[in-house]
Amino acid sequence: MAAAYPPPWEPIWKRPRTSKPKAEKKRELRKQRRRLQDAGRRRLAAGESRRPRAWQGRISNAAPRRDAHALSRLRRSTAWL
């Protein structure tokens, strides 16, 4: 009589693993490798494009430099003006 009831619910991480064909597993790994490589390229490009410029290279006096510094700190914070 117990076989008539559906099996009790269990979370997905406790269910037994189903085996995949080797070709499907290789396809997933290829996709994952490609995704990781693309992310690495994006990270590299982002780091190169946002390289901080040297403050000493600016032809200016100290006051605007201080203002720019404070403004950039404000932009990065969550404070409201």
C-alpha cells in the first residue's frame, strides 16, 4: 500500500545524481571554459582602460586637484548631496 503514495519531497541537493553521457559533459565543460575565458578578457580590458592617471602629470595648482580628489571620493560613496 505504501507504493501508492508519491515519494516524499526532498531538496535537489539530496537527490541522487543522474549520470550524463560523456559528450554532454564535455559540451558543458567547453561552454564553462569559454565563459570563464571571456570573463577574464573582460576583466583585463576593464583594468587597462581604467588605469589611474598620475596626479603629477596635471598642469594645475593644488586646489583644483584637491577638489577633484574629494569629488571622486564622493562619487564612490553612497552619500547624498
